[in-house]
Amino acid sequence: MFAGSYINVKAPDSAGWLLTESSYTGITFGKPGPSKGETFAAYVKGINLPPTASPTEFEEVIRAGLRNDTSPERFDVQREASEAVWV
């Protein structure tokens, strides 16, 4: 469990994850990958969201924000996944 000033986040169920940053806007953690030069990273970010009319619209707002915040000059996205868990 990584404790932040705004939110606490549980790392994926595998060994080696290290907290790299924690602030009022989010938490970043990562670990080295099995291949040379490979790194896994996760960033949990707090954002202001506009009102949405449905769960599907809410999920699309999140995906659009992620696309807008991911610089193609900085990142070479190999695989992307998202999952909504409604509680």
C-alpha cells in the first residue's frame, strides 16, 4: 500500500514496486522490468471531471484525458488497458 496525502493506492500483486512520487495531485510508482531498459510504471492522478450522463460517458472522459496526457514524443505505448469497477 502506498500512502499519499490525498489517496492511498495498492500496487499490483507482484514484487518490486517502489513509490517514486507522492503529492496532492497523485502517486507514481514503478519497478524494473525483466529486460534491460524495461520499466513498468503506474500513475494515479486526481483530476476534476465534468458531469456525465452515464457510466459509459464517464469512462470515455477518463480515456480521452489519458490520451491527451500521454505524449507520443515521450512514450512508446506498447499496450493500454482500462477497467472500471463500480462499487
